[in-house]
Amino acid sequence: MKTCKSVTIACLLLIFCTVSTSTIYASSEKPAVYFNNEKLDIFAGVGYAGVTYVPFRLIFQKFNMLVSWDNSKKAVTATDGVTTIVLTNNSSHAIVNGKTVDLIAPPFIDPTNKTFNVNLRFISETMGAKVQWSKKGNDASVYIQTAKNATL
């Protein structure tokens, strides 16, 4: 009986992990990401809702934001002194300057490398940048231009 329960739990866990990882990156597209015309050395993946996800730390740092991670809440807080963004793992809401904002897709912790991934467009547009998606053949790119460097 104990073995049956263990096998059932293991199967359910395997199904959950398979479903949650497959919903993370729905496409095999791995777009290149450019920030003010500088190509970033960053992994980007596209989710089911068409959301381009990137690891949180580098993108926040590109916007000159201070970043802190709360491991107990699985949440990141980033601020530049004017804008503060709080994102929590698997939450469909963000907190921007104290106000709740609905997200089209939640941030998540990638189970393979334990990296917290966020919606690139949401972060960029919240910080006042323009975002452009480009696809030529099999190559996809995302271009982010801050207001200071806007050329899009």
C-alpha cells in the first residue's frame, strides 16, 4: 500500500513538472535580446501567451535597478528610486509602486536551472522603454530602447 501511494505521488509530481515546464516555453524560439542596440548575453524563451521570458537579474540591472530576492516568498523586488516592481513566483499579479497590476503570464522559477524568469515586455514597458519584436526566417529578436536612447 505504501509503495502504491509513493508511485502515485511520484507520477503526479512528474506530470506536474512536465505540464508546468511545457507551459513555460511553448515555442522553441530563443530570441536574441538587444538593449539600446547592445546584444545581451541572456537566455530568452517564449511562453504560450507569446510572452518572452528572461532571467530577472540582468534585465533589472540594465534598467539600473537595485534588486533583492526574498527566498521565503519566492519574490523579487527591484527599484530605481522612482519605480518599484515586486514579482512573486507563479503570481498573475505584480506590484508596481504599491499598486496591483494584472500580468498576462506569471513569472516562474525554471525547474532546470532554478532561475527566476520574468516577462521582458512587462518589465521594459513598466520602465518606460519601447519594445519591438522582429522575426526574419528562423531568427527572432527583441529590441528594447529606453526613452533616453529611443530610436524605434
